[in-house]
Amino acid sequence: MDSKAGDLFSAEPADAAGSGGVVGNLPLKELDGLWLPKGLSASVAKEWFDRRRATIRPWAGFVDHRKFTKPRNFGELCQRVVRNFDTYNSNYTFIFLGLILYCIISSPMLLIALAVFVGAFYIIHLKSLESKLVVFGKEVTGPHQLGLAGAVSFPVFWLAGAGAAVFWVLGATMFVIGSHAAFRELEGGSEMEELFMEPV
């Protein structure tokens, strides 16, 4: 089979020497070469997750009800939102991921739609590894494989109400995170209070 330059997918077997952890019975290194795009490997995802987890603020302080007050004016509200987004960035990321997970788990049809998408993508990718996959006289490359899997699974996503789920997740995320960022007092609040007490 001809090697394709610029192909996003790697069909080469994983190097047995490297070990970056184990998922099930397979080392992470082997999972990288199964069907994930090169830029989207299990080790990259694990590294990103570990970085986020390392910068997370303690949840007890995050939800401490004594630290929530109404902002005095619009300037303080904007200041709180900007600073709290910077301070609690990792906490907000995990809240967003939790809402996505809740939405997927609470909708069996959405789980089926995701399974159809992953299955279609995996089958298309395996077929392309056996021989060049040609549709309407054109070779199907890596990004096109994702598009083809999306087209195949689109009716199932539509039946599952994926559009409504996306808007629910976005709305819930904006409400929860926006409310926290707006009403949570800033770290080192006394300095900020003095700043806002000065006459303009």
C-alpha cells in the first residue's frame, strides 16, 4: 500500500518500548495507533487532563457560600467575571465536562448516536487501511473520514435530539459558570474593595 503523505492517521504498530500507562489490557502507546488521529492521541489527552487537574482550585473554597455576594456595580461585576474566569479556569472546565457527561448519560438515544458515529468512523478507517477508500472517484482522506462518519450517523443524531442537547449544555454551562463568576468574591477581596471605594 502506498504511504500517504500528510495523512492524519497512523496505521503503524505502536512501539513496545515506550510505556505511558495502561488502559484495560493495552498500553496507552498501543491505543495511540489504533484509530485516533496523530494530534489526538490518548497520551496527549492524558497530559492535558493531568495539567488541568494540577491547576484546579479546592472545591470547598470554590463553593463556599460565605464568599458569594452581590456586586456593587457593573464595573465590579465585570472585574469579578474576568478575574474569576482566570482563577477558576480548571474548575469551570471540569464543570463543563461534567455537564456534557450528564447530558450524554441521561439520554440513551444520544449514547446510541455516539456509538453509531464512533463505529462508523472506525469501520471507515479500517477499510481505508486495507485499501484506498474511493467515493465518487475521490480518495477519502483523514478529515473526510470524519465527515463521512458524521454523514452516516447524522440521522441518528437528529433522532436523538443532539441539537437540543448541545444548546442545553451551552445554556447550563453559561448559567452555572456565569453565576459563579459574577457572584463569587475575588481572592484578596480587601484590596479590591479599597479599589472600588475610591471616588471616580
